[in-house]
Amino acid sequence: MSGSTVSAPPILIVGSVAFDDLELPSGNARNVVGGSATYCALASSLFSRSRVVAVVGRDFPESVLEDLRERGVDTSGIERKEGQTFRWAGRYSENLASRTTLSTELNVFADFQPKLPQAFTDTAFVLLGNIHPQLQLDVLEQMRSPRFVAADTMNFWIEGERSSLELVLQRVDALVINDEELRQLSNEHNLRRAANKVLRMGPAYVIVKRGEYGAMLFDESGAFFAPAYPLEDEIDPTGAGDTFAGALIGYLAQQGEVSRRSLRNGLLIAATVASFCVEDVGTRGLLQLKNSAVADRLREIRSLVGVD
């Protein structure tokens, strides 16, 4: 985890900033600040400066944006429009293993057209959050020559916007996806065969998020596994996958390179940061997170798979 956020090149994050209404085993929580870009930016800010492109409504508190800025996040790409901020409501099962969407109100996010400030167009490291594949392509058209681009997606786009998604896959370096989505995209049940099939679609790396079962990286050199930290108290898994992705690309930017070693170290670090997200509601765990705590827990994660 060497390096500093000041010297590291900035990263660009394009995604959603939202409110979440959560029904959790520990209790209900309303108006929780969420959205893929929020989680990604807070996680990446541990390692690198972040530039965020998103949209919020008039109801979104300026104090939240100030919290992001205090963490080194450039919010000048967050557009404020008339109307209400994107809102999602969900209910989690007693063991947090599954969730049910109760409502989705896109509001100002329904007409989101990412517009990159001129200063953002030369960003070297890019994370395209889980938005419409055509919007991901639109962002890439505005970029000059990014060094590394990672994209997230979901089953809704895989099913309904496959042709656009396949164009995205031809233009990104890494796809970040969960195991269920990977199987859907590849029409293969076996994860290794599924990943190899997606690698042939364009990306050099397929990064598979598996929740409490950790994460896997597939590339031309084979496969790598990063375990999840065994938590004693799991409160809210919302945003854990976005936290993982943000921490990974933030670390890669801090290192200034994408290599076999940096990617594998990045996976372990990303899994570590994501574990802190789950320990509190919404982004609260990330807002207070320090690099020293990440370093301590990273040593514990390494011990899970290391042999003295």
C-alpha cells in the first residue's frame, strides 16, 4: 500500500449518486446516501484522487458533496438538476445473502447523459459504473487516451442491451462482474470456462465478485483468488461490490501500473476495503476508514491464504 494520493494519477468514476431506503435485519434505514459512484469514490480516495461524473437532484445535500471533497474527490462533474435524486429501496433477507428490490425511482438519473469536464478527458484510469452500456460508450468517446479502463455491468444490461454491452467489452481492459452475471453473459456455468469466453470478447481481465466467497481474477496467465475477510458482524452489504471496484482501481492508479503483481495485490486490498463497507450502514464505514486500519486487516487477509 505504498505511495500517496497526492502523487498518484487521478481516476475517473462515472456512475450513480443516490438515496437508498433499506430494510435490514438490524433495522430500517431511510435516506441513506448511496449510488455506485459514491461507494467507488470513497474507496478509491484511500489511494488516489478521484473525479466523479454523476447527477443529483435539488434534494441532495451539499454537505455530502463536501464530505467527498474532503476525501480528495473532485465533484465538479456532478451535475445538479431540477427534480429528485435517484432512489432505490430494498429488503435484505435475515442472513443478508439475498435482497428484494421494493422500488426504483430513477428521477433525474433517467435522463443522465454523462458530460465530462474538459479537465477530466485526459484521466489515465477510468471506472465505468453500472450504467447503460451506451452511456459507457459515450464516456469513452469523450476520453483522449486512457491507460486503463474497467467497466461494471449487471443482469439487466446483459439481457436487454447485449449488443451495446459487447461493444463496451471490445473497448475496456477489465470487466468487473459477479458470478451470476458472468454465467449469464457467457452462457456457461463453470466459472473458468465462463471467464475464458468473456476474455475472448475483448477485455484482458475478468474480475469476478463473489461476496462472502471473495473475488477471482482471470487473465491470460490463469486465475487468482482473493478471500473475503471473515467478519463477525455483517450489517449492510449494499455497495460492497462498488467499494471493491473503487479500491481496486484506486490502488492501481497509486501504483501507476497494471501488472500481474499489482492486479493481484489490488484484489487483496480491494477485498479488504470492501469488508469495512459491510460493517456499517451505507457509506458510514468508509467515511471514517483510515489506511492504517486497511493495512492491519490486509495482513489478516494475507494470513488466510499464506503458509509460514
